[in-house]
Amino acid sequence: MSIHPSYRTLAALLVGILIPSAALAQKSYDPGATDAEIKIGSVMAYTGAQREYASVSRAENAYFQMINDRGGVNGRKINFIRVDNGSDATKSLALAKQLVEQDHVLLIFSPLGTDSNLAMRAYLNEQKVPQLFVESNSAIFDDPVHFPFTMGFFATYQMEGAAYARYILKNKKAAKIGVLYANDDAGKEYLAGVRAGLSEQADAMIVKAIVYESPNHSIEAQIRELQASGADAFLNLTFGLLATQAIRAAYDQGWHPLQFIPNSSISVSIFIDPAGTEKAQGIIANARSKSWRGREAASDPAVKDYLDWLRQYNPQANPHDQNNVAGYERAEALVEVLKNCGDTLTRANVMQQAANLDVELGMLRPGIRLHTSPTDYQPIKQLYLIKFNGQAWMPVGPVTGE
């Protein structure tokens, strides 16, 4: 049977219309992504001096387990592959190569530490592998021009330092400030933020600034030197167990200045309890998350969701450990990015979606949200100050930041 020419023309037109539509509907994958799975890698410290931060990674893994139980991300289960650098930043590059070249992950997520992330940054950008939501507050990871595949997450050390300086200017104008900071990029960035916040009064108000080498087994000598300087405000810009040691040493030596510690050292169960809660009373720090303790907090639906998740998926975690919230927030943000990728799970699209975020997370305090652009790789740019009352952290000011 012959076919009328007009039908042939119509058929050709239909084919011409349908083929591009089908092509657009096709799925696109880079290594680490399939119809069933998304492989995510992370370089974490499960042993060594920074092992206390492993609870962040465990919380992230628990969040992904919850997502998988609910069907995954757009029908794909997350396979979270974590490796331990033993708190040794020099091992991180080799571990990143292992995750990319042997495990074939789609991206590296929430790797710990400034030095560790710097060690792997050039390689991951050369390979065009996302280094996403790094676990460091250094502003150095907000550099999309030179490192378009690396992105930070929380407010920077500079922002924290400037916020503390502004608090001192407002509440203790005649303060004599002593500063203890790490002899590394993070410590110097923190000090730069303090000086920027104090502005032209920085030289007059900072009576002593001392560096410590990290890791360091004791900083008691530095505490004695700061006390001898006459400082009545102490910017204790130490991290992890060194913060615990500094809090305890200052109190035991009879020095009771107005004291500040970094956001990364605020976990009550991990860092404050070992120092002694009475020795930490009155210390000021900063946060971005809601409180999850007390009846008023539990009436918040987002807090209830967090507590339900903690009980069901992370029951062995210390409920007072703020690191659980940090991991929960980072994992929630990554799931949002992956959802937005749809069926185009390429590394380039992961970064495109990460660079176009405008979203609230349930556990972030109102007024704090994730916002990025192709020229802005710092998702969270707000914080609020908190004070330890001997039992818990309490807000002492409104949300501040950019």
C-alpha cells in the first residue's frame, strides 16, 4: 500500500518535533551517579586530635539514612563513603584521589579542616569534582573565580571576629583585649576580623596577641602571659580540645576576663563539660542554629523533626552535642542541591545548583538562610551571639551579618 506524500511530510514533521524532546528528557550522569545511586565522598578525622568533630560526619550519615529510607533523592539512594585522615592534613590529598579515582564519587562533601581542604582543593578543581560545603569557616573557600568547584558553608572566621569586636566596643568600651590565636591561616583570618571590627581602635585596645602552634599539648604558658598583660577581655580563638584547655587554665589561674570562643568550640558535651561548666559561665560565642532544648524549643515543628531524627537515626549521639546539628544542616543543604539537579547528575550541574541557592533550613534561626550566586560561594553570612549561663547557651543579641 502506498502512502500519500502529505502523510510522509506530516510524519517527518512529527519525528522532527519528538526527537529533540526525547533528547531533552534523557538522563545525564557523571561518575558516581546512576539511576539507583549517588556516591558521595568525605575526608574526615575519626581519629587523632580532631576526632571530636567526627560526630558531624556521623550526623550527616544518619541524615542520609533517613533520606534513603524515604526513597532517596529523586529515587536514588545516597552512598556516603567516608575516609579517615587521622587528623593529618598531609594525608587528605591522597584520600581525595582515592575517593575520586577508585571509589568514583560524584563529589566530595563536608571535608574537615582548613589545611586539609587546602591540600585537596587544587586537585579537585583540576578534576572538576565538587568540594562542597567544606567544614571550615575560612573565607579562603569563597573564591569562585579561581576555584569554581570549591564552596564553603558557615559564616567565616572574619565575620565571627568582627562580631566579637563590635560586642566589645558596645559593651566594654575601655576593654584591654588579649588574643590567643592559631599560627595558621584560620587564626590569622580570625585576628584580621577582630582588627577590622575594632577599626581605628584596634592598636590601642589589643594589649597582647599571642599565637599557639597546632597541635599543641599545652597552652597554659600563653594563658599566664595574657593574664600578666592586664587584659580584661580574652579572645580565646582556640579550637576543639585546646578551647577546653584554655577555658580551664584561665579559670584555674584566677583570671576571669570577658571571654569569647569560636563557634566550632561551643559543643557543651564535647568541649564545655570537660572544662567544667562553672569555669565556662559567662563565655560568649556565636551560633546560627535554633536551640533544641526546653519545652519552648520542642514546640517548633522543625525542632521536633530534628529531635525525632536524632532519636531514630542517631540514637547513640550525645543529644547535647551541637556537632549533630551542624551535620544535620549540611546534609539537608546537600540534599536540596541534589534534588535541584533532577536527572542531570553531572559535577558541573551540582556546582550550578549549589551556586544558585536561596533556601531556609529548618534548624537555622529565623533570619539566617542559605544564599549563593555564581560570584558568592559563602552560603551562610549571618550569625548571632550567645552566652553560656552555666548550663546552656542563651542568645544575647539579634542576627547580624551581611
